[in-house]
Amino acid sequence: MAKPGETPARAFLALILVSLVLSPSTAFYLPGVAPRDFQKDDDLPVKVNKLSSTKTQLPYDYYFLEYCKPKTIMNSAENLGEVLHGDRIENSVYTFKMRQDESCKVACRIKISKEGAKNFKEKIDDEYRVNMILDNLPVAVPRQRRDGSQTPSYEHGFRVGYKGKDDQYFINNHLSFRVMYHKEELAEESRIVGFEVIPSSVKHEYGEWDEKKPKLITCNPTTKITPGSHTPQEVAADQYVVFSYDVTFTLSDIKWASRWDTYLLMNDDQIHWFSIINSLMIVLFLSGMIAMIMMRTLYKDIANYNQLDSQEEAQEETGWKLVHGDVFRSPVHSGLLCVYVGTGVQFFGMTLVTMIFALLGFLSPSNRGGLMTAMVLLWVFMGLFAGYASSRLYKMFKGTEWKKITLKTAFMFPGIVFVVFFVLNAIIWGEKSSGAVPFGTMFALVLLWFGISVPLVFVGSYLGFKKPAVEDPVKTNKIPRQIPEQAWYMQPTFSILIGGILPFGAVFIELFFILTSVWLNQFYYIFGFLFIVFIILLITCAEITIVLCYFQLCSEDYNWWWRAYLTAGSSALYLFAYSVFYFFTKLEITKFVSGILYFGYMLIVSYAFFVLTGTIGFYACLWFVRKIYASVKID
């Protein structure tokens, strides 16, 4: 089922144990969100959202095409996430009366202009769909399942039209709506629990046109149009097109709280469980290796570290002990490392809290734009932790220019992302798409960044730098030790690239579903599964970095700071490579501009993933190194 969001400035969640135990794939309404009750004959206004296409990834305003317009077009209240998604929710000429069926209702008659006909043909070629909303439910088009099963399946939004033989274009100008409602036996009120449409193309026939009381020969208020039973309406310049609709109300057993279940029907639970079991095997393997390393190093060091059983073991064990005087030597570009670690802490905090909100139901698909809004605001407020983490590490490196590091932390990552986002937004604006973020929203984002995030980074840095520096467990020698020549498999490039494979392998199946929800407009709501995978990602990044760091120290190479960050962070390279594979195998994007948008946004996502995973790996390695060297008795 497709998703109301389209322009993918989207992007990336933790949990209550109960929600995982009950069902990791269940989406639910936020407690306290009240359902709307309707009396018989109450007005039901249908709202229109944007036109969307998976082929171009460029949304357009509904009234970009020459559809029936109300006297006054009003935008519904939008949150920040809706604007960033390209949602433009407006009123329409379609209005129903609760539980009152209507047939052959004329919406309007429009003379299609030359420009209008050209736009219709372009949108039909690019397989654009029209998105409508009734009582916060997106319109669904029933379809037959490919596997032939009787389980209902739906597409989000109906097609603008279709292309026939001889390059003829036909417009879907007649809509057969079906509104499902739930009503308790003794209650007068009822609630809307389903909104479906079957579009069709009908060349309406009529006598003399009466604007106030139009009468059609093709159909009348007592008969409904059956799809395919009439001559289709061709798209042609300077030709009149009559837009019409039917509406049928059907009593349903579906409860209001379960009305989204149809949209979120998932038949691939087994794939997710297979993904999690596969990832857990990786975690168990790495955990076993770390347990063995810790037993062989710490236990023997503490108990009897200079009475080794064999010369071969002595050679390996003394390798990492020999570099005790250099292992805490500050790395090159230590300031830059502090900046990236601080940014990673900020990103980790945002991701974790977003997941908690998602699992609580705050960010369910019914809360349109909620996920994006939460991520932006949380990113801004997590600046406090970014400043704190970067300044604490900088002080450990005995740095003094904490204000310079704070500025870099506040501006480097957001600045790079903002520049890429601004360029992509300019491209979208050039295509006259509604997905372009308006100047006002862009200004609001800059205001959030400079007005809240930057000051919070400074506050965090000040608090972090005020605290006493973290003491190293062993003293650092004044003269650096020479690093012996390394074997080919211990070279930085090779070990860094190897380190990224396992974290990516732990998440790539779930990544497929996330990419599908973003680029093929399907709802992503299985936050329970995503949380489990996120925890597995954290453990895998930490463990693979510790294992490779231990091997590095055993070969007497003490330059572990940057390598620890890059080892886990290199999984972002595999993520971007997978996004290239996904582009060519799963997407039907043909436009050059759409391709630029895809790779631009995936570049931002991969960069963010690099910062997140790199920071996790770095902190895990820092803990490990401090742990093992604190246990060694140095003469």
C-alpha cells in the first residue's frame, strides 16, 4: 500500500518491551487520539493531496492538472514533516453526505487547454497517481493479488489515466467511491473505517449543458457506471471533459482502531524473522570471539601475565602490551575526530528517541509528517550531547581550543547536508514540483539550526570542557615507538573495508523494506522489527571494531583511533553500493533529474549512517582499549 509522503527528504527507532512481545509488526493509534463520529447526512469533505509517481519521485500539486476546482482553494494545516515530504493537502469539489449513496453526480465540466492536455499526457506517461483523503484515511484502489490469493490488496491513489493503442491518452474522469463505516447496534453515530475508489474513463454524452442542473445521457442518478462499459474519454486540447462520481456507503465489521490494518497488511513476517535470526548468528559469532579475547588477555594478565604456557602465545600476548606507551597518544587530526564523534552522538540520540516515539505509536502512518518532524526537532535538541561528547574527547587529547572544535561540531555535518539538500531542492524547484521546500520553511530550518542547535552545542561543549579530563590508564612515552611493517591483511584499507561487511550484513534485509517504503511509496510501520535490527547493528559495530582493534594492537600498530571509527563507518560504503544496486534492479526511474535526486538523498543517508556507525565503533574500541590496558601492570 502506498504512502502519502513522496519527496524523499526522509529519511531514519527503541521500544517498550510489551509492544515487541505483543507483536513487532503491529501499528496502533496513539492513545488519546479521538475518533470522529458522524450522524446520518453529515457533510464528508474529501481532501486532495499531491500527484505522486514512483517513476519520477517528483510530486505535483493536485491542481497542477486541470481538475475541478472549488471556489476557494484552502490549504489544510501542515506540519514541518508534511512540507518536507511534499504533501499539499487542499479542499476539493468532492463532498459526500454520510450514509447517503449517490450515482452519476457531476463534479464539473472543464474545457481542456492546449497546455492542460500536454500536462495530462506527461503525467499519464509518468504513471502519476492522484491521492485523496477522507477523515484522515488515504484513498485506496483494490487490486487482484499476483499470487491469486483472496486476501485483499490495495494500491495508494488512482492513476491519472492510461495510454491506449495508437498513442491515445485517456483520462480517468469518473470515480466510483466506496466508503465503509462502522456502527454499533444502538448508536446513532457511525465512524469511517475505509475509503476505496475504482477509477474509469467515460466519454459522457449530454444534450444542452445546464451549469446549475447538468443532466447526462451516459448515466443518471439511478444507474451507476460500470468500468469499461462506455467509450473512454480521450485527452485532447480544446475539448470538454465532464468529471463525475458515484459514492456507496457500506456497513463494516472493522473497528475504528483497526481501520489502518487494511493499508498495513504485511505478508512477509518470515523474511523479517529470517533477517533477525541471520543477524543474531553474526552477533553470537562475534561475541564468542570477544569473550575468547577477553579471557585470554584480561584473565591471564590479572592472574599470571608473565607465566605464559608457550612461546607462540607469548609472541601474540606481548604484542599489544609492547605499545602501552603509545596506545593513548593523540591521533593526527584529533580535532576532526572529536567533531565526528560528537556528531555521531547527536545522531545516535536522535535515532534512539525517534524509535521510542515510533514504538509508542506517536509516529504511526495516520500521523502524516510526524516522523520527519520528530527527526528534525530531535536533531536540533540533541546538539547539547554533540557539544558535550566532542569537548570531553578533545580535553582527553589535551586540546585547548575548545571553541574552535565547538564551531566545527555545530556546522560541519549540518552544513554539508544543508548544501546538498539546498542543491537538490533547487533542482526540484526547477521542475515546478510541489516537493520543493518553500523559502519560508527553509528559513525556519535555518532558524532551528542557528537559533537552537548551535547554542545548545556551545552549552554542551562548555559543560564538557569544564569537567576534569579523563585520565589515561597508562602513561604515554615522549618518543613515539616505531611501528613494524604490517602484513597485507593488517593494512588499514583492507581491514577497514572488511570491518564494514558484517554491520551491513546485519541490516541489509531490513534496509530493503525501508528503501521500498521511501522510494516505492509504501507504508513503513514495523518499528518493532526495526528496533531489534537497530540493537543488532549497535552490537555488531561494537564487536567487529573490538576484534579488529585487538588484532591491530597485537601486530604492534597503535594508531587505532581513526581506524576504529572508519572500521564500523565503512558499512556506509556498502549501504551506498546497495542503493546503486537497488536503483538499477527495483526502480523504474528514467528521468535524469529523478536519478540525481535519488543518489543525492542516498548520499545524505549514507553519510549519516557513516557518522552513526563510526561513533558506535569508536566508543566500543575506546572502552576495550582502556579496559585491557588498565589491567596491565607496567614496571
